[in-house]
Amino acid sequence: MTIHQKYIQRCIQLAQNGLGTTYPNPMVGSVIVHNNRIIGEGWHYESGKPHAEVNAIASVKKTSLLKESTIYVSLEPCSHFGKTPPCSDLIIAKGIKKVVIGTIDIFDKVSGAGVQKLISAGCDVTVGVLEKECMDLNKRFFTFHSKKRPYIILKWAETKDGYIAPFSSKKREPVWISNTYSRQIAHKWRAEEQAILAGNQTVLKDNPKLTIRDWSGKNPIRIVIDLSGKTPEDSFVLDQTVQTIIITSKKHKKPSSNTLIYEVVDSQKCIPEEVCSILHKYNIQSVIIEGGLHTIQSFIDKNLWDEARVFTGNTTFGSGTKAPVYKGEMIFEEKITTDILKIYLND
């Protein structure tokens, strides 16, 4: 590993602290190095708050060293006025002459303009250090801007004999396949993503809350596909405690609360594509799809997914609803007491 890679790797580590809190902004980390010693570091905490470069510069106690230092940043410094001033302007104003960048920002208001501004001001700029890792760090942000849809994560639990649900249940509540620890991990994931989606059958059978209860963090936006308008009024997803978007083919009166939104689609069109368009309209960069089978399989069949996170529990049903059918590259496997977690990428 080169010196530049070493410090960009540290930028990536710092940036990951912002997972789940920076939307719609990307995660960014920055370090400032003087004579091969880190004298400042920072990351972007939340949209509207100072960017990583600002926090890193502010953390330097002896500011006279800045002109002799190198600033490392995982993503190209911004060059435009948004909720905060341009970071490239700050770097120039502080007299930092050496800048090392992980990857270019593809957002059209930046996209090379930050680098050009730095070069025009006389900075020595290096771009593309651990580029793949820096792009993977912001896979949600890059997918949203390049494909005009959110980063899509499929998640389910299946039995050892390949079922995700029994044919029937006595109560309108979830039938658990995974163990307590796996469910806690799933709630952690909910805190990290911007939205969570379920189909009407899951809502009818399980009456899920689709919120965070076994982890701390902000609840994701709830998305429910209910084309026929069959969601019972006493369903948790209609309790208006969390921002919720109902995707339906039926017109509805405007709800009394702005936390509940109805989006009407044409049921004859491709629903996964319609969903992606709606989520893009609301600037939603990532979504976990948690069920049911028809909903998950419809996204797989249209090749609209990026990851599949699959728990296999230590139980069997013998019969029931079969697990989704898909093809992907397994990139992770871990035993969670009695469960097995595998993560796949769409190949």
C-alpha cells in the first residue's frame, strides 16, 4: 500500500461514520497530513452541516502548517454553493497546495469542476487513489445519479428447506425464521438505508411496522405497494408516525398528515420501474425491499436490484411460500449463532 492509499483508506474509514445520516449527500472523509503525520481529520455528518474537508481543516490546531500540508479526501471537493460554501474554495483560501482525491464526483454540479478549480489555483492534484473502494463507499449516491434510481437491497429470511413463509398463519403478525441477533442486524440495516419497501401481501399477512426497534437511528421512509387499495385502516404502515408513501392505482383523498403520501400509478405498466421513478422523484437513494415473494421476485425479474441479503434460519416448514429465485455473486458469508447470513451482488 502506497502512502497515498494509506491516507485515502483512512478517509474511507472516517466517511463510513456518516452511513445513514448524510442523505441526500454522499459519505465523505478527509485527512490532512504534514510530514507524514495526520494533523487533522473529519467527515461529513449530515446534509446541511459542514463537509468533511471543512471539519478536517477546522480540527487542525496549528493552522500555519496547512500551507505545507497535503489534504486527502475520498470524493472530489465540491465547487458550487449548496447548503454550504464550496470546499474547493476553502482549500484554496487556506493555501493548501497538495490535494489527493479518491474519486471524481459524478454529480453534475461538481463532476470535475472541483478538480479544475483547484488546478487553476495552482494546486497539485492527484485523482484516482483507491478509486474503486471510494466508489463502492458511495454506491448508493453513484447509483442514484448514474441510473436515476435508488440502490436496491433485497432482504429476506428463508428456512433450511427454502421457504420464506408458511401457507397460512393464525395471527396477523410475522412468522419468525431468523433468530434475535439476525433481526437486530436487519434493524441496523434499516437505520443505514433511506427507505424500506414491502408489498401488499406482506402488509396483509404480517402487519409489519417497518421501523427500527432493535437498533438506534432514524426510521427509514416506508414504501408500500398497494395497487388495489386493500391495506386495512388499522395497519401499522398507516399510523402516520413515520413518513410513508403508498403506491397504488386507486385515487385517494389527501391524508390529514403530510407523513402519509399516496402516489398513483398505472397498474398496467411495469411496477418495479414505476416504483424506481417515484423513489427517484423523492430523492431516495437507497431502499431495502423486505417482501413478499411477488414483490421481491418482480424486481429480480426486471433486473432492478443491486444486493441480496439472505438469512437462512435453523428451521424447516416442509411447505409454504418458496424463496425468491435469483443469480448473484456471493461476496459475504457469516454464521450468526444458529443462522447463516449470505450477501450477494447482482452479476
